[in-house]
Amino acid sequence: MNWTAIRAIYVFEMTRFFRTIAQSLISPVLSTSLYFVVFGAAIGSRIDQVEGVSYGAFIVPGLIMLTVMTQGISNASFGIYFPKFIGTIYELLSAPVNFLEIVMGYVGAAATKAMFIGIIILITSFFFVDIQIQNPAAMIAFLVLTCISFALFGFIIGIWAGNFEQLQLVPLLIITPLVFLGGSFYSITMLPPVWQTISMFNPVVYLISGFRWAFFGIQDVPIATSLLAIGLFTALCLGAIWWIFKTGWRIRQ
Amino acid sequence: MSTILSIQNLRKSYAGGFEALKGVNLDIEEGEIIALLGPNGAGKTTLISTVCGITMPTSGTVTVAGFDILSNYREARRLIGLVPQEIALEPFEKVINTVRFSRGLFGKGRKDSAVEDILKRLSLWDKRDNQIRELSGGMKRRVLIAKALAHEPRVLFLDEPTAGVDVELRKDMWEIVEQLRADGVTTILTTHYIEEAEAIADRIGVISKGEILLVEDKDTLMARMGKKQLDVQLTAKIDAVPDALSSYDLTLGDDGWTLVYSYDVNAERTGITMLLNDVQKAGLQLRDVVTRQSSLEDIFVSLVNQPEAAQ
Ligand SMILES: Nc1ncnc2c1ncn2[C@@H]1O[C@H](COP(=O)(O)OP(=O)(O)OP(=O)(O)O)[C@@H](O)[C@H]1O
Ligand SMILES: [Mg+2]
């Protein structure tokens, strides 16, 4: 393992993040606050409680997940797309590193940024609602796993994308609907049976359910299933990236 | 001297099926400076990219200090520094950070004194805290060199380092290469400028249409191909070389107004005096006599146009 190289990539990427830290934080914090106002205050006043948890608190895990997933994807996809776009990728390709080291550097940095923003959202939510976290360790574990797996997914998108539109298309077209329909703002059990069945095909349901379980001890699907789902997703992404570097798909002619 | 880079039968076909390298063989000695000359699209960049790992070879083998670029890519790549043809840099990053990054990426631990030394040598030390976008084009090119040198490579590839660079910077660049040679760094550079190859290279390779036409010591090349020509301009046009002059290596030029005599500068007797005597005896009137020495440029042009001349 070329740890020096991994650290070099990681530090370089984090520098970029901290250079634009204000921009990086202001938009997620603002939109989360808006969600609290709209969903928590306006809708929450009518829904009151979901499975014994106040609606305002109930949506916190989903909101964090929503942010963390989109941030993980956009950070990692941009992180690898940018060198491709401006041509600096030549250096990565000519460096004595293997795919795992490149991934660890870029995905590690992207996941860290997502994690950072996720925690900021959590802190923001303390200002709006009263929440107790039942299982902090599990909460952190789920957060970390989600950050990493979605950053991996973003990395693939960044390599696949041929232009900036494509870079934004996947998050917009696939992730946003999956996350919104994944029980961020409601419990799956509130849906009619047909939709409950359909929801089971949405991987995001498992992540949000598991994450929410760490907060409140309530779950839509068993916690083991949640872990399995996230493990499977991570493995799939890793496999895809391994294949990409093996074949040189879209990066090495 | 030992061979530091060995390229054997290297072929490269791009995805579309275009064969950019058609079986390249090239051995490069440690510590030498070799210039690869070739027209646009000859395959110079493809050759460099393949050795450096940016493109995949279709077949053939390349070793760097004995390490295969595919099976021992870590060892091989650690020894190589690459300055690409196109300027590609992170615009918002600081000069010193990008150089540190390169060093780390190639597996060398942080060493500020080494980075400082490189930046000073490239006259970038004053600009170390500037963002790349604040630099001039020539400075950016030097940042690329600094990045390539950051991990102290033993082999340096310079892909057209002086394209679009002013005379002064070009001289600077040559000096840098000269200094690197003193440190034992082997340099492979590509160029369109013959004077550049003439000025700094020990050996010159000519590449065209994916094939190496010739690799030769610069001096040998100059001497071997360094024919001189004597143009004997006549006062009257002739249709053919007179029989009386058939023993000389003469051709008719300028629609019959000039006799062109090729001779070897290095030969003991050039035969000029005798020729001029015989020309008069043949009854021809001289208008003027001009000599020309073929430059590397002529050699290059004739090679690329008729590759058989290389043999
Ligand atoms: N990615 C690519 N896909 C397909 N063909 C390519 C690719 N890159 C280069 N080529 C082709 O390979 C040939 C050699 O290109 P290369 O860039 O190696 O030439 P070069 O000698 O460096 O030229 P120049 O002096 O203009 O830089 C050209 O015909 C070019 O069109
Ligand atoms: Mg080129």
C-alpha cells in the first residue's frame, strides 16, 4: 500500500474543500433549515407523531441521509471528474498507485466532507427539535458507511460522465427520487400495501430505516437487512471501480 | 553506461483501430539526453504516454531500469517524471501545494527542503504561494517541470517543453536539462525544433508515422549526412551533363542552369579544383559558384519524406 500517495490525494482534496468551506456549508444548512420550517412546522403540526416520535424529530435522520448521500455523490464525482476535465488526470495515471489507493484518497476525502456536512446538519437540527440519540455508535457507523458507499457511487459517476450535465443528471434523476421515496419524511408503514412492496426495491429505504433505528429504535425493515443492503451496495460499487481500472474504461485508452 | 529504458517492439492501436505505434524499438542509456524529432501526429506523445502508463500498450515490452512497466509498474513509475505536452494544472491551487502533492503521489515523504530546491532551481520560489491561475504561461510550464521533478526521478520525459515559449525561456529550459544531466538524470524530449535537438541532445531519434526511422549520435548523424553541395551556375542552359564530366557525382539543377556537385566535407580531397578545371575544359562558362551545407533540418525532411534514406 502506498500510504504516502493516499495521504497526498486526501490532503489535496481536503484543501479544496476547506478553501470553499463557506460555500460548502451554507447551502446544505440553509436547505435543511427550510425543510424543518416546511415539513417540521407546517406539516408536523398536523401529523404530530410517527410511531411515538414527534414528526419534527422523525425527519431528522432522513434529512441527514438526504444531505449525506447527495454530498457524497457530488463531492466524489466532481473530485474525479475535475482532473479528467482539466487534464491533470495524467499525473494520477502515471503515478505508482493502484486503483484502491486512488479510490481511498478520493473517496475518503469525499466521504469525510459528506460526513462533516452531515454532522453540521445534525447540529443544526438541535436548534429546531428535541432529539435523543439512542444508539450513538450505530448512528455514527451508519453515517460513515453511507458516506463511503455513496462517495464510491459518485466516483463511478465522475468517471462515467463525459460532461458537466451528465455529472449532475444522475444525482438529479436517480438519487433525489430514491431518497424522497425512501422514507425520509414518512414511515414506509404509512403507505398503502402496494407501495410498501414497491418501496422494498428502493435501496435507500434500508439505509434510512437503519439510520432512524439508531436514533429512535424504530425501523421499517430489520436492522440486519439494513446492514446487508449497505454492505451489498458498497461491494457492488467497489467491484465496478475495480473493473473500471482493470479495463481502463473511460480513463485509460 | 547501462540501459535505463528499453522499448521493444512496442505497438499501440487506439480504440478506433488506428495504429499510432508500429513496433518501436529504442534503448536509452542512463544519463543521456535524447531528442525525438517528428512531424505532427508521428506518435511522439503516444510513445511517451505508453511508457508512462497513461495509455495501455497493445503489445511489446517496456522496462525502466529493468522493471517492466506493467508487471512492476510501481518500481518503474517511481523512476519516471513526465512533463506533458498540454498545460494541465489545478487553477486554484497554490504552486507549492501542487508540487508537494506530486511528490507524495509518487510515494516520497514530505521534504520541504527538496521542494524548495526544485522551486528555486526553476525560479518559482517567489511564486510559491500564488495560485496557478495567477502565473504566466511560461511559469505554468515550469510548474509542470517542478511537479515532474518533485519525486526525484531518474528518467525525465519532456513532451515539447519549449512549444510556444519565448527564446529566453527556451534557453532556460535547455540549461535546466543540462543541470539535470549533471545530476545523472536521463532526459527524453520531443520537439519540432531542429535547433533544439541540435543544441542539447546527445542522440537524435527521428519518428514518423509510428515508426522510428533512425536513432543516431548527433555528431555522427551530422557528419554522416553532412554532405556539402556545390552549385555551379552557368551562363547558358544545358540539356544534359556533358560526357567529359561523367566521372563526377553531378546532377542538373535549376532547369539546366546549374550543375550540382555533392561532396563529403570530411574527405581529404573534395575534388572541387579538378571539377572546376574540367568544367572549363568542357567549354562551359561559369556565372557563379555557391556552396551549401545540409543542416539537420534537411536531413530530417529528407528522412521523413523518403525513409529508405535512413538505411
Ligand atoms: N486518444 C486517441 N485516440 C485515437 N487516436 C489518437 C489518440 N491520440 C492520438 N491519436 C492519433 O495517434 C497519432 C499520433 O498522435 P501523437 O499525439 O502521438 O502524435 P505526436 O507525434 O505527439 O504529434 P504532435 O507533434 O502534434 O504532438 C495521431 O494520428 C493521432 O491522431
Ligand atoms: Mg505530441
